Amino acid sequence: VYKRQVQVTGFSSGHIKAVPMLKTKTQITTLLAFLRDLECGETTEFSESIRTFSSRTRHPGLVIIITDLLDHTELTNGLDYVRHRSHDLALIQILAEEEIAPPLSGALRLIDSEDESVVRVAVDARLRQLYEEKLQSELELLEQYCAASDIEYIRATTLIPFEDLVFRYIRSTSQWR
């Protein structure tokens, strides 16, 4: 957001796609259509992609990052880069319910939805508990980092319709009033 103009950029697998600058509230449908039509790619080098985005952005403004990324180090490295370029930051992390509490048990073959890599694992109650503890620890670290870095942080699940999440954020922040 720069002088109440919005630039939206999506990145995945090294590809960057942007919608033209949005200047009025009535263009929200253009924004939502752009976001709806973004396709997931394979893997994303978050830090590299965010650096490319930042280098293309001339004026500091509000940068809203929407991601499912769980890699704390890569995420914070990218956020630090944006912060040091004088942008205000908001991070919206969207997790699937299956990531939060996997309904898995027994011998399984898990396939990564982004890069299709395969992992074979035997899931029992103890492994599920270890996973949930590790996830909670990672989420708490990210939340603490955001609080200490003056980054607005919102965690959501895929149960919340994306449009509702975007509208709720827009209504809750003074940046959009």
C-alpha cells in the first residue's frame, strides 16, 4: 500500500506475477480475482522471492505477506529484508487443519503437495504429539519474532474463506481507513 494505492504480487517457484496498481476500493474484485487465480507452484525460495519483490518496489508502504510457510529461519530472513527497506509489515499465515492436527496413524506414504517428494513414516500417538509440540514451538517463535519486530501477525486456517480473512484484515487495520 503506497498513498492508498495497492500493488499485489504473487510468487512461487521463482515466478513473480503482479496485478496493476489498484487505486480505488471498488477494485477489490480485481484483487480477489487475481488472488483466486494464483496457482501454487513447486517449492518457493521465500527469501529470494521477497528480495526480488522488495527490489522492484520503489516506495515504502504496507506489505502484507500471505503464506503457509512454516520454515521459521527462511521466513524471518525474508521479513527482515523487507523491514529494513522501511516497509510496514503484516504477516498472514494460513495453515490447513491437517497441518495443525494431522488425522494420521499407521504406516503411511506422505506426498508433498508442492514438490511431490515422498516420505514413508509410521505415525503413532507419540509421533503425532512430537509433531504438534514442534509445530506449536515454531508458531510461538514466529509470533514472538513478529511482536518484537513490530510486524502484525495473523494466523488463520483454511476453514476461514479467504475473502472473509482479507476483508476482516482490511476492516481491522487503520492503514485502510
